Amino acid sequence: MSAPTQRPSVVYGRPVTTDGVRNLYSGTSVKPWTPPVPGIDNLGITSVDTFAVPGVGEYTVPFDGYVRVVRSQPTSEEWSKAEVYTNLIEMKMEGSCEELGRITVVLNPDCLSTGQIRTPFDPYAGEGPAAKACRMAVGAIFDMPKLGLRLANKEPIILTIDDVRQIPPAGSPGKGQIYRMLPLHDIERMDDSPVAYVTSLRFTMGGYLPWERFGPEYKEFGK
């Protein structure tokens, strides 16, 4: 498992504490239209990413893995008014294709990947519960041993989910907001020119995973 983020030098948003926050696994009940108490959501995730590597080609790779997301106390008990802040504290995704080989994606420990879930500003919203929107700014490391590359993004990867009717938005499809190409740099030479690009990213947040996936030391409270 990848190490949780420690003392990041790049902070994309509001930090959320894990102190005293309970880990949540399979069997956790999620109530729609209801702001939940703080928790650490241990969720599956899948994605389909497209990489462009100059001199090699452009390839689409499916990924599968997990994320661990800590949520803040909601700012209100009323769904329409509640805002929830999130931090990604751990991630591991694996995928492969013939040309690029196996690719492992984890969080960049130099970045605090953060997000927010809130009701969009919509003067035309109808009566009844309004769906929320979720966004996260993520710093990641892409390990491509076949090419001898360990790549990182300097610009945040913006992950978005619309039509959020429950928190966490498990089972919801999301999109990486990438304008044509997101540069990836050699992690040992971050100030040099990019060596690859992400040109498309679509993901689906999965459901809660069993605690056995993570080990007994993670079972109760935040780590």
C-alpha cells in the first residue's frame, strides 16, 4: 500500500483531519439527501485514461484500484446548505497495455489532494432536494517501469462528479477536466519539459471495500 500523504509542500485546498475519524468499509449504510458525519471512505475506483507519449504513441489504459477519502464535518445538517471538504489520503490504481506495460498510480506525497462537495450555484433549480457537485484536485505519480519512467503532474488533475445525491458518491461516474492535454514530468526533473501527457480521464467511484483489503491496523480510526 502507498504511504499516506505527510507534510505536503503543495496544498491544493483545505486540509481535513483524520484524528478520531472512523474508517468506513463494506456494510456501511449511506442515506441519500443527508449530510453524513465525518468518515474515512475506503472505496473502489476504476478509470480509463489516455496517455500520449511523444515518440511512443497515444494509448488508452483501463485502471482498477482503491481510494481512501477523509470527509469533514458538514457545514450544515440541511442537505441543500451543507458543504463537505475532502482529502485523498491514499490511492492505488493499476492498469496495463502492451506498449506501455504495467502502470501503477499512487498519490504524490508532496501534494495534498483536496476537494469539496456542495450544491452548485443554480438560480433555476426546481423545488425539492438539489443534487450536489463534487470536485477534487489531485497530485499523482504514474510509475511506468517498462519505459523507465516515473511521472508526476505539476498542474492538478481535476476530478469532478455531477448529480451527487448521497455522500460519498459511490457508484457515480466522473470526469477528469482536462483541456486537450495535461503535462506529466519526470519526477526527478520536474522543472524540465513534459515527457508525456494525459489527454483523457474518465472514472467511476466504486462502493465500500472490506476492511481486510487494507489490514487490521486500518480497521477502526483514521491512519
